[in-house]
Amino acid sequence: MALSQLVTMTDTAFVERERALEGDFVARLMLGDRAAVAEAYDAHHSAVRAFAKRLVGETAAAEDLVHEVFVVLPRAIKSYRGDASLRTFLISVAVNHARHHVRAAARRRYAMERYEREPGRGTSDPELLTGQRELAQVLERCLDALPLDQRVAFVLCEVEERSSTEVARIVGAPEGTVRTRLFHAKKKLRSLLEEEGVR
Amino acid sequence: MTDDLLARATRALREETRGDDTGARFTRSRIMASVHEDRVKRRTRWAFLIPVAATFVAASAFGAASGTAHRAFEVVVRALGIHASTPPAPRTSAPRPVSASAVAPAARSPSPSVVDTAAPVVNEAPAPPPPPLAEPAPPAPLAAVAPAAPKTQPATSSGHEPAPVASAPDPTFELYKAAHQAHFVDRDWARALGGWDAYLKAAPRGALAPEARYNRALCLLRLHRNDEARVALRPFADGHYGTYRREEAQKLIEALPAGIDGP
């Protein structure tokens, strides 16, 4: 038997075993197996948390979103077809559950801003907006001004540097639509950043 | 310039939110607790629903088997006063004609039949002259109606016209309609007798066979063929059709020896 054939067979066996294991794992998730949920969390929480933070812009709201994603996972997994990785699927679950958390975080941010603008509080000096942290905060504020679809497209494509194909799969929209959303999001963000006086 | 600014801001956001897993352990505990709670809730729901569903199914089966459900249905229907619009299902107490042979004890004359309608046969029979048979038959109601509604109803003397129920075309229905026309509209007893015989030949176990047999017996009475009429009425009097037309048949048979002479 040729070596290449052997390699192909080994590869095929490996892929099949992986699929069987994944199928078993998905079945356990569907049954609401706590151990399976814990495994999924341990394997993917970092990616989901990072996305949630970037999208929501607030640690507490992001933690709430992460919590929600993994709690609804046993029910949501029923729609998992296996055509994308579980991590991608988890991100799409997060996108579907983000609306409420994004709004709540934006409201809290707005309230904090107003509080900071009150007399006696420090004002945001454009001269100070040079550090990385400040720059990130400004961008989060600007993101609040975007519609959720555009916000999701920007975070996934630009911040997380995912391909438009992958983003299209996550948000369940055509690639062209994702690119259009990204274009409008960037256009709006540029003008908002200028208005903020960031240099 | 602005592009550069946006790129810088994007990079800043990416860096700021990378690898920040503080709170990860706490969130994990929350998730595990929530998943457990969900599972317990689901189990509790099933533990409650399954016995309820099983009880309902068992009770329904018992009710259907024992007839309790039907009686309860009738009570409800009566209480709501909607008998007219929703005729209850045929009772199990009214046996259907057992078989063609059982129904027609005598070879020559099967048995009576039909919906002689509201005509209280009881009143007519005893009277010597058969004409008193108040042929009640409202001819119209059958128009364009199939001879469904097997009427296993009790032998109340009020006999209704066979319930006109729209259904798929029945080839024997035309025969029934023709006999009905001859009997109740034209009052041509000989033709009606032939008509009932034709119907019974075509559908000895048809939905309207009992009614056809009873009407046939009435025709025999009209035609002074008393012996045959007696034979035709006997299954009804003996309760082969439950209580359907039993009293009337018994009274007619009792009256026969006295002689039913003229039409």
C-alpha cells in the first residue's frame, strides 16, 4: 500500500473519529449535561468573552452575555449543523443574544458620561486621548452610535479580524451584506472619531 | 489620517480586551448553577406533566369503552341546549341488524323498515283498516341527501325521517329515494313494496335497511298480505333491532289476527 494511501486512510479515520466525538459531545450538550457545558466553557470562554467585551464594551455586561450564551447552549445546540466550529457557533449565539446587553451597557456608559461632565468632575481632554486605553474607550463610545448589525460586523471583521465569509456564517447574512454593513460602520466611526477630537 | 486613527483605535480596543479573563471562574460557577437549575426545572415539569397526561389518556379510554364519556357528552349537550346542531353519536345500545338472514326470518319477507317517519305507527296499526297508518313521511327532506345516519335510536314512536346527511354518492340511495317517493308521496303501496325490496336486495345491510324493512312491512299491511306482514314485523317485535319500532310492531302483530282488511 502506498504511503500516500495510508496517510489518507489515517486522516480519514482521524476526521471520522473527531466527528464521532463531536457528535457525542453535541448529544451530551443537547441533554443538558453539566459536564459537557463545563467542557465547552473551558474550551471556548476566552474567545466568547473577548468578543462579548468588544461588542458590549463593558466587563459586567460582557460577563452577563457569556453567562447567557452558555446557559442557553443546551437548547441552542439543537440548531447546530456541524458546518462550522463550535466556537463560531458560540459566537453566533452571542450575537443573537447581544441586543439587550449592548443596550444596557450603552445606557450605563451614557449615564457615566453625564456624571463625569457634571461641574467638578474631570472633563475628557482631547489632549489626553492619546493612550491606548483612552482610545479604546472612545471607540466604544462611538460604537454605541451604530446600529447593532453594523456594530457586530465591525467588531467581528475589524477588531476580531475574521474573514467576511466567517462573519457571514456567524450572523446568518450574505457576505455582501456583511461588507456593506462594515463599510457604513467604518464611515460613521471615522466621522465620530473626528467629532471626538481624537488625534 | 482618519483611517489611521480608526485603525489605531481598533487595535487599541483589540489589545485592551485581549486575555482579560478576570471573572471567568465566577461566571463559570454561575453558568453551572443556572444549567443545573434549568435541568431541575425541566425534570419537575415532566414529572408533573407525564402523570397528568397518563391520567387523562386512561380516563378518556375508560370513558370511551364504558360509554361514560358519551353520557357525559350528552349531558353537556343537553345542558347547553345544542342537540339540534350536534346530533350525538349512535348509541351502542341499539343493535344494528345482525345479518340479512337474521333480520328476515322468513325467506319471502325480510322485515319491515323505514322511517316511516313521525307517523306513530302504533296508532294506525290497531285500527282495523290499515289506512289509518298516518303516513307521516315528509317526502322533501330526502332530496339530495344520502341515506346515512343509520339511526340506531330507540324505538320511540316519533320516528324521524332518516337523518339527511350529506355524504359521498351512494348507488343504493336512488333506490331508497324511489321507494320513499312511491310510499310517502304517491302512496302506491305495490310500487313502494317493490321499491323497498329492490333497495334491500341492493343493500341488505345498508344504513337504512331497518327503516326499509319496517316500511316494507307497512306496505304488506296495506296490501292485505297479513301473513307476510306478520313475518316482516316479527323481528322488530322480538327486539332484533333493539327498541327500534318494537312497540309499534308488537301492537301491529296483535292487531293482525283481528284482520286488517281494507287499505
